[in-house]
Amino acid sequence: MQMPDSQLLIFGNPKGGTLLMQQDMRIGVELPLKVLVYSNAEGKTMIAWENPLALKDDYELGKTEVLETVAGGLDKLTSAAAN
């Protein structure tokens, strides 16, 4: 089967992930975080990623500073790559 070029980037930080999993172990299925870079049908490079802040609603997290930090970092990274 054929498909357009793509690259899956995986981002993990044991310190941050552990803090999140101490609050709700189930968040481990979401970690490490991922960013997909791919070519669309027109050949344009696209970037897709799930905003980590969306995880706040799915899990019982009291402290979300880690998610806020990671979301800010991924936003900067993907914005810089898109330009």
C-alpha cells in the first residue's frame, strides 16, 4: 500500500509524565505525546497534534502545570516548524 510521506515525532519526559500518572495512572495511555508531520494530497506539509490541555477533561488531574508547560512547548515547536 502507498501513502504520503509522514514522520511521527514522540515527546516524553519521565519527570513530567510521572507527576501526571501519580494523579491519575490512566493518563499513561496518552504518553508519550506525539506530533505527526505529513504530506497532504496536494503535497503540502501538515502538522497534527493533540493539545495536551484537552487531557484535563478526560482524567482526574488536580495540578495541570505540567500539561500547561508541555502545551506551550508543543505550540512553540509546531508554530516554528510551520513557518
